[in-house]
Amino acid sequence: MRDAVLELRALQAIDGSADAKNFTIQDKAALNARLNGDGNQPGARKVLLTRREKFLSGREVIWYGKYKQAIPTDENKAHDIANRVMEVVYASYRNKIAHDDFNKLHFKIERTRSVALKEAVEKLLDTASQIVVDTSFAQARGDIRYLQKCLLNSDVLKILKTESTRMRCEFETNPDKYARKLPSLAEMVREAQNLKAGDKIRITEWVKKYRKPPYGQGPVSLALSLACLCRRLGDSIRFKIDETAVGDLPVTSFDVVYNLIDGQYPNAFLSYRQLRSEEKALVNVVYSVFGSPDSALARDYTVVEAYTAMKEWWNNLPPLARVDKLYSQGQYPYTTGFIVVMQKIEAKDAHTFLFDELPTAFGTDAGIAITQEIVTTLEKQLPLEKEALESALTIVEDRILGAVRRIFEVEESTYSDIVDAIRNWYNCLDSQQRDAYARWQNSDSKPLILHLKSVDSLQETFITKISKDYNMRPVRDWISDRVNEYIERLERGKKHIDANRLKVESANVVFEGDYKRENKGQIAFKDCICLTFEHTNPNVKIYVAEGNADPTTASDQRQLVHPNESIEFRTNKTLHIAVQDQDDNWSRIETLQLINEHKKYEIAFSQQKQFGDETATIVFPSNPEAFAVTCRSLFREGLERQALTKDQCIEIIQVLIDELQKEQ
């Protein structure tokens, strides 16, 4: 044997040396044959393997143990001696069940591919559901592969009820019942239960301990065992990522279990304290109020379930519900304190929040032991606080709609009476008041005109739409009590609208010329139009402004026109007309857009300055009337630019007339 080892080592040394690179082809072939064989003779490797197998054969080897005592082995089993050694090393705590991967120490869990293990672990962690093993599933599913073969067959789980292929199970509370088949798991349960107050087990040390002899637990066994601990010990076992962590680490998924046993939380630890009966009663009270109890399955709820139910309820409340000033001390004596406590829920772990913080909302000192008196108080008060916060929107809605009744002078109290009063008010508004985009409208009045034209729902109109248009957000999203501010704006808006009722009639405009009315105050005319402004009150003042000017503003460019005075227009104009009485009241601003349809036939010069000859353009006239416009424009521009005199103009026209008459 020794010679075979030395020969192989020598040949390998030669093969890896620098001189081997300079060997001839024949030398390299000879060296390879010595190492690996040539078909006729075995190489040094084969010789060594053959001698080793013969040397380790049960028929050839005698094994000795302590004090040179011969160890009897089965000569027909090549690995029998290894089994004997493993029995000595792991005898008392090794798993006594046969399984494909549960017993493997050197096994790699592939997080994304270990579907069956994930199924089994998460079924164990789902404390809200009873453990059900369905034997109709495939052998590769978590129910069969792990729950049945590893736990049920080892008496870790016991059957409560069988329904066809479904077995409803629960955990065996006595670890002695399964200590023979899964001694390591039984030891883990005992170790956790024996922890005293303040004691901790660091998870990385726990993993190392149970991987080494005499336990020898692999990653699959550790993952299932940790999930079993969580399910079996329930609320009594708590995990934290490190000593400084504010809250507990919720172990509710396969990924968290994997991270723990894989060492990704190097400072994580667990602690154990069994809940007292009063604490369990408090948990059940909280869940019954804020959760969704299953009436078909009577059971104790977990701390995490109760905490999660309460947190989800709190997070789903509208921001308005958390405004403590909405709740009067006389009617809601504990609500302000309850809101203060609930604001801490995200920053506290489940145990600390339920057992230390929550009772303080009702006058109990923080940190004292839970008593039956505290449980009774919470059982009475929690439903009242839940109802109070859920009615926040109704409380504010009643205040707002009460103010709406007063603002719109509604004597009755029904919603239909309020809607009728608003409708009657809106229908009595004049055209100026209904114009949401009139210049006099402000941020208080405009939303009322927009949303009170048609009220299908008082809540939608006043609680959402108008509040949102006031840039106050919908009422449910308020984070402070803004009711008084909102009501003041509603009052100001209505008063502003009422104050802008028309007190002065608009002027009557009389048109003379060839024109026609278009939509939206457009007046289309040909060549020229005359406007006369009339009013029934001879003492009023009529102002006309052009473009963007405001006829009601003295500083803007405007023209005072007298009644029955005619004004001629030949170009396109946008006119704004307003009437002012002796008391400085104004009429509605009327807008007219005058459009000269013949304007396009007039001579048009380029706006850009040019040297030399100027370029002019026209739209060629299509009828005699348009042709006259073009000719008139041509002569007018010629006179203005002094291209000719009036006499020359008359002479040219006369010559043209004579020429045309001769051609007839």
C-alpha cells in the first residue's frame, strides 16, 4: 500500500514539474501510461484505488476501538464501521426516522426551489389556521414530504379529526412523546421552556450547537424545528434582530426562518416567557373587537394576531378620525388618551404595546401586571373607542350640514329639505351670479357656483367636492379640526354671491349696417357697422373698452358713450360694455366681438420694414361687393401714403370709367 502511494506521488510530481514541458512525445506518452494506464496495464491511480478497496474491505480489515477492543462489523457491508462510529457520536440525539433530506447534515437549501419545505414551514407558522395534512397531495408536496413523514409519523403532530384525505392536527404538548424519534426537537422545546426571565438564546449559537455532535441536525431539520418551536410555544417565544431592536422580529414566513438559520441575522436571539391567563384573556378581547373571529373555530388568538388586527384597523382609519379635538371630554373621556396610545403602535412590538401601552389609555400605569380588572375595563371600553373613531366622519359631517342648514335658512332637518333649499337658492340667482368665471368671483364663491348647480349627494358635495376646491382636501383627509374655518368660507362664499346680484340692467346695443349675429357675441359685418347704445335710465353712464381693458376700472382705457350716440367701426374689434348707475353699481360686463368680413379683401402691407419697394397682399375679391372693398382700400392707402392726390385719384377713376364705357 505504501509503495503504491509513493509511486503515484512520484509520478504526479514529475507530471507537474517544469522539466515535463520539455519531454518528447514518446516520454509524455510513457508518463501518461504509468499514471493512467494504457489498456494493457493499470496505471498508478487504479492500482492505489484497488489496493485501498481491498485494504478497507470488511473481510480484510479488523477495526479496534477504545483500549484496543475489537469492533465486530458486518463484513458484507463496506460502510458498517462508519455506521458504528456515527452511532457512538450521535447515538442519543440523532433522528430515528428515515428521510431523503431531513437527516442530511451537509445539505444546501435552495430558497427558490425548496417549494415543499416552504409549504410545510409556512403552514406551521400560520397560527390563524389549524394544521391540516392532506394525503391526497403529491409525495413531493410539503404536506406529505415533511408534515406527515417527519412530524406526524414522529408523534410531533397528533390527529384531532380525519375528513376523507384531510387530517386536522395539533401539536403534542409533551415533548417526551416524540423524544425517542426526534430527540433533538424535544431537547429544543425543553431548552426554550426552561429559559428564565431575562435569559436569551442567540440563534447563531443555537444553530451551531444543534449542527454539532451529539445532535447533527442539518438545515432542513433546523428550519422545520424552528417553525415547530414558533407554533408550539406561540406567544411565549419572542425573537429580536439584536439587543437594540425596538420591536420583535415577526417569524411568519419561510424567508425569515431561512435567514435565521443561515446566519443572516448574526445578533438575533430568542427569549421565552409563558403568558399568564389574564394576558391571554386580554389578547382574545383585543382580537374580538378589532379582528375577524372565526365563530366556527373556538381558539385562543395570538399576540401577533391581535396586534396586527388592531394596527390594520388603525391604519385604515381616515386621518380625520385621529384628530383628538373632535371628541369632547364629556362624551368621550378616554378617546384622547386612546389616540395618543394608538399613535405609538408602529414603534412598539406586539407584547409591549398590548401589555404595557394599551392599558395606559384607560388610566392604568405602564408596566404593571395585567389583572382581570384591566381585562374587564378593556372589554368594556375598546368597543366604545372603536365606535367613536369610526364615527369621526359622521360627527364632522353633522356639524358641517348643520351649518349648511343655517346658511341656506332651512327650517326642516331632512337631507331632502336641504337639497330643495339649495336648489331654490341657485334657481333664483341671475345670470351674472351663476357665471362661475365672472371677474368678481373669488375662491370662496366660485366652488359654490360650480357644485351647487346640481346636488345629487350632500355628503359628496360638501364633504368632498367643495372642501377639495377650497384647497382644504376632502374632509376625511383633514389632520386637524377645520370645521369652523370651512363653515366661515361657505358663509363668505354665499354672501359674496348674494351681494353680486345685478342691480343695473345692461345697455341695449342697436346695430346698423349689413351684419349677422354669430355665436358667443360675435357680430359679422361687411365693410362698416354702426353701434348705438341705449338704456332705459337716462342717468346712467355707459362705458366701452377694447381688447383686455376693463370698462369698470377707471385706470383702464375706456370710452364714455352717450345714449343714442352712434359709433362707426370698420375693423375687427373686441368690445366690453358696462353700465354704471348713480350709486356706483355696475351692470354685467357684456362682450361683443366685431368681425369685418371684408377686411381680408383690403390691401395688407408686411409688418417688416423693407428698403425700396413695399410688398402688399390681398385676398382676391370673389364678387362685385368685395371688389369694391379692394378698390376703395387701394385708393385710400395711396392717398394716405401720398402716392397720389385726390384730384389725381378722381382723374384715374374717370379714365377707367371712360375706358370701360368705350369697351361696351
